[in-house]
Amino acid sequence: MLTLAVALVNGCAVESSKAAPESSVRSTESRNSAAPTGATIDIEPNSAADTVRVFYKYLREKKFREAIFLTNLRPAVEGLTDTELKEFQVDFEEIAAVVPEQVQINGEIVSGESATVTAKLPDDDGKLQIQEIKLRRDGDIWIILSVDDDAEKRIKKEGKNYFYALRIETHEDEARTMLDRISKAQMVYSLQNGNLYGDVDQLIGAGFLPADVRSSDSTGYKYSVKLNADKTSYSARAEPAVYGKTGNRTFIVELNDKRQPHLTSKDLGK
């Protein structure tokens, strides 16, 4: 999943912590029959808690532009056409898939122009945990803080180019990680197969690599493994599916003189 996806969901939520002392607090103790389905507090229209509720509702309904407009990622999508936004559809749909049908909101803390809403959301392992969503008042509305101050400044500067740049950075990081995984898989495979290395299908068949390494749909990179004639050496390559769009650099792993994997990268798109 793209970093933008992580920013959009996990970036909104952090582990629950103690509230600031002088705050307006509504928690599970204020639960009443007027609370929306899934909530354990009375959610007032246009409140911070209501903004969080609507945000996750939009995500479930795959109304991604509307959802992002409720966060400080908004400048990154304001200039995107519907066609351009669809380029990120796969990543956003991954987000929608992990949003619970009913997000349980069980607390709201308002302190001046800041607010914290607590809700049960999936963690990295998919388990529902109490997490915090930070918000900031912007005029008469609340904005979910999906990214930190530095990232927000970058978004305001780059506008719609932010998501494109972020996608490339994410894919390149994932390419490095996958090549490291391939190197480790080759090491284990060779130990089990008389010091001979395997091709991609053999590594997948042995359970050392995920099957989606064959496709660039989710990773943005094409991966390949080249064996020498007697399978006693190998090189692995990660190449952007579309240069300048899914990645800017090609990454190559080769064995050095000490038979250790060595990673290099080149911009081969020009």
C-alpha cells in the first residue's frame, strides 16, 4: 500500500494517550440513544467527532476526493482531475477495504482550536484498537491532521504533484525492500538446494517470496531474477513499470567478490 494510503488512514491515528488537562471532554460516559450507529458518544453535527465519522464513511463509500477534502491533504487533490485521481484508485481501494463497516467513536476532546477523537480502528495487523485522530479547527470546520507540519508545508508547495512524488518515493523504497527480500530468499534457497540459486517461480514455490512479485500492479515495479548457466550465481533487478510515473530508478542486486549481495541503482529512464 502506498505511503499516501498510510498517511490517509494510519497517519490520522496514533496510540491513545492522556488528554490535556483543560479540555472539553466527551467520552463513553456521555453515551446516549442519539448517538449514530457505531458510536458510543452523542455526536453533534459538524463537530470534530462528526468530521471523523464522515471521513470514514466517505472512505467506505469510495468517495475518496470528499474524504481527502476533510484532511490537511486537501491541497494535494484540489488540482487533480477525476481522471488523474483514478490513477491512485488501487491504493485508495486498499484503504476502503480495511475500514470497518461501523467505526466506533468513543471519545472527543476539544482544547481551543485543537481536538482529539478516539475511535476503534484497525492497526497494522488488522486488529481493532483504540486510536486517536488529531484535528485542527479551520474557520467553522474541523480538519483531520493526516500528515505532520513538514509534510503539510510540502503539500502546499507541491500541490497535486505531491501524490505523484510520494508514489514514486514509496515504490522505490518498496523496490529496495523487495530486492533485500529476494537476496535473503536466495540465501536460504541455496542452503537447501546444494548452493544453487532459484528463479522467481522457484522462490515463490518455496514460500520465500509473495506471488505478487510477478506483477507490477500494486508495487509499480517489475522484478526479475537472472541465473548464470550453472545456477551458482544470480542477479536481481527492479525496474519501474513506467519510468517517471511509478519510479525513477532501476535497482540491481549482484553478488560481489565475497559472494555477498550488493545493491546499486541507476536512472535508466532517459
